[in-house]
Amino acid sequence: MSGETSLRRLIASMHPILREGSFVFVSVDAEAAKAINAEAFIAEAEGITLVLSQAEADARGLAYDFIASWITLEVHSSLSAVGLTAAFSSALGGAGISCNVLAGFYHDHLLIPETEAKRAIEILSRMSADAAAGGNLQ
């Protein structure tokens, strides 16, 4: 099942949605990771990175130093699409908003500082509307 590859259509239909809750990144060993209800799991040489709710991390006494809001771009982007990540990260970066990206099979997921959630949604929504109206993709 292939997704969209046209950059203009990707941006025009990205429809950013803010997930409810606060999320954190933690690093644990492989054994500990098995018992934790995580939203994302990334195996790295240094350990297992988990993205989980802040409540779950707090309940387990896990250390974290970044509290994020989770934005899902609802467009079904192809894994071979070119330019979408660059476009939204440039827009957010230009506004001084850091962005940690997770790519799923169907959607891109952005973890941004919780304090910047509203502004990030506004920027992404404006980008989408501009692309839908035929505006510049820069």
C-alpha cells in the first residue's frame, strides 16, 4: 500500500493533529523495555529508547529531561517521498521550534516541546493551507 509522493499534495493534506497527553523519551535496557507500555521503541547501540506518556514514566520512576507534545501528520506519506520532512522541519526550525521526527508506515509523527504545541500546529496548518491554495512550498 503506497502513500503520497507529491510534495505539494503531501503538504496540502498533512492535516496536523495534536495527540492528547505529554510524552517523554527514556533510555532503558532491553529487558526493562519489555515491561513498559511505550508508544515508540528505537533500538540503539547505547540502549533502547522509548517514547511513552509522561504519566507512565513518572509511575515507573524513569528519568527524562524533555517533555513533548505529539503531532501526527494525517497524510499517508510514502516512505520514499522526498521533501516533506525538510519542509516541516524548516518551517518549525525557522520559528525556533525543535522537532523530533518518527516515521511510521502511514504517517509522520513530530515530538515538539510541549510549550510550543499551539504555535507548531498553527505553523503546520498555515503551511498546509498555503500549499492547498497553490502557494510557494518554501
